[in-house]
Amino acid sequence: MYRAAAIPLATAPLPGLQPLPLRLALAIRREFGPGDREIDVPELHRYFADLSRGHEIGFRPSRVTRARGNPFLAMARELLAGQLSGERIDLAIVAHAAPEFDPRLSAPVNLTAVLPGGPLGFSVSGQGGLAPFSALKIAGSYVRRHGFRRVLVLITDQGVTPYDTPERIGDAATALLFEAGGGRAVSVGYLPDVAPDAVPATVAGFGSPDTVVIGSGLARTGSRPGAIVAPAGFPCTGLWAPLADGTATGAVLLADYDPRHRALGVCVVAESD
């Protein structure tokens, strides 16, 4: 016979979660108003028409003509201005749900040119609001394999499209910077094949943190009592807003669910040392 006691979230073993080798040194987020970048050129009219042909996605050529938006790179530059030291960044990953406003631009390629050290860079997309969880897991794998010391995960939303979207999306960017000397330990998991009715119990299995933040996908399965619900209209960046603005304090559990992929993303951020 034995007696069980609660284990603090920061030290408890968390099945299904993988600790990142680096620690969180900076979390910042910014929302953006209407952008001024234009895409009204013949090659992009042809590009969007070809892309949407055969798919009922409500393509509107007039939207290309009128469109003014914020490319990922422009948002990243404004968000990161004055925030990073000159110390080398080894890896930069851009996670997004909505496509890049101007497909002629590549945020990872251009970030390589403006971030210190000319880091390796690429994007993670096609997973809706769970893209940031995959980006964090991939970042951890690269750190373990290559011994990277400084990693940037840039999470972006952008809502100007030449076709119909099921919900309004705003423009925003979040940056998570990880360093060997960062202050907060982070563990992340991407759990596939989770049935909707099993989501609440699965999330509850990750302990009792000081703050719980849930995304819009998870909120649809039933809100956890006392949880902060991420702001609507920001499928990728909204979940991380309470972490970046300091609303989420102490040990923080961030979680979201994608019913289309039947997958649950979970991230645990420990208290500051």
C-alpha cells in the first residue's frame, strides 16, 4: 500500500511530452493593422487562378486587385526590431496556418539574411493551429542533433486572401526565442489520433498548472474551468498571447485541438527560475 501526492508540474514526468534542450528566453507578440503590400500583378492573378482551379474555395480576382496585406517577413522585422542581441541564431522556424500574403516572398529565406549568424531556416504549415507545436518539436530535434545554442520559432497569422475563408483571421506574429541560458523550461507534444470526446480527459492528464490556456479548437470540445481562452481570429498566434503578454503566469499549460487532424498539441512552460 502506498500514498500518492501531487507532483509540481515543473518536475512531474509528462507522458507524451518531450522537453526542449534549450530554455525559453523571450516570448513576444504583436498584432498588426492593415498592411500596404500589393499583389496586383499579372503573374499573381495567374498563380491564384491556377491554384484554385478545380477547388471550390471561392476565388475572387477582384480581391487580388484590391488586396493590401502584411507579409510574414514585414511582421517579423517589426516584431523583432531591437529585441535580439547580435549573438548568433542557429535555427529559425516559421509556423503558420494561413498562407503567405505574397507568394513571391519566403520568410525563412529572407530571415536568414536579416538574423544574426545567417541561421538555417524553413517553414511548418498545413496543420492549422497546431503548426507551432510541430515547429517546437522539430526545433528540439535539431538542437539535440546539431548542438544548436540559439533557436527562434516565429509564429504568424495573416488574413488577407483572394478567396473565401471560413472565419476572419487577423494579422499577428509571435516570437519564441530559446537559448541555453533561458529562464523557463519547455516541454511539447503533438498527440495524433485523439477522439474529440477524449480531449478533455487527455488535457487533464497533464497536471494542474498555475495557468491553463486553450485554443479555439480545444474550446469547442468543452472549456476547462478557469482556463484562459485564446483570442478568436488568430489560429496560430492567439494561443501564445497570454504567455507573451504576461497574463499566463507561473507554470503554464498551453493546448489546442485540431478536429480535422484529430490531433492535440500540448506545451508546458515551467515557472521562471
